[in-house]
Amino acid sequence: MARNIHTIAVPDGAVPQLEDRVVVGALANVANGAGSGAGAAVAVPLAGFDDLPANYAVLVNPGQDATWYVSEKSATGFTVTLTPRLAASTLSAGSFDVVVVA
């Protein structure tokens, strides 16, 4: 059984986004389509979140040999873009995992 921990410390130099809570959410197995060809990126918009803070971090496990970045961040969602690490490669249809932290 998990052990509940009730204290959160913010290290010196870090800026807490909210003073009264920590926001953590995970989305597993988010579907992505295949790339249209070698080197082509695939953008996946994720929406429908309820009141994300003004500043938050998004971590992505792409599930394949790809790089990723996050854009269009708002209070209700963001877009994850996957790009094959090698320009000669093509992204496969599959899924990736996302963690949001603030």
C-alpha cells in the first residue's frame, strides 16, 4: 500500500505556481497518428483540462525514437508535437504518455 505524504517542499530558486496545492496529472496511452513521411512531425492537441495554472510543465514519453515539444499551452490544454529523431525515419502510429506538473 502506498504511503501518504503530506508535506511538499519547494527548493530554493524554484517558483511555486500555486501556494495552496500541487497539480499533477498523468495521461497514459495518448494516441498519435503516423507521420506522413520521412522526417514529418505529428501534432496532437490535448484539450478539455479544467483550469490548468498559468504556468505548468509537461513531460512526454514518446514511446518511440522521437523528440517532442509542447506548444499552445493554455488553461484548458496544449499541443504535443512528435518528430522522428532521425530525418530519414517516419513516425509510427502509436501512443505516448504525458505528465503535467505545476
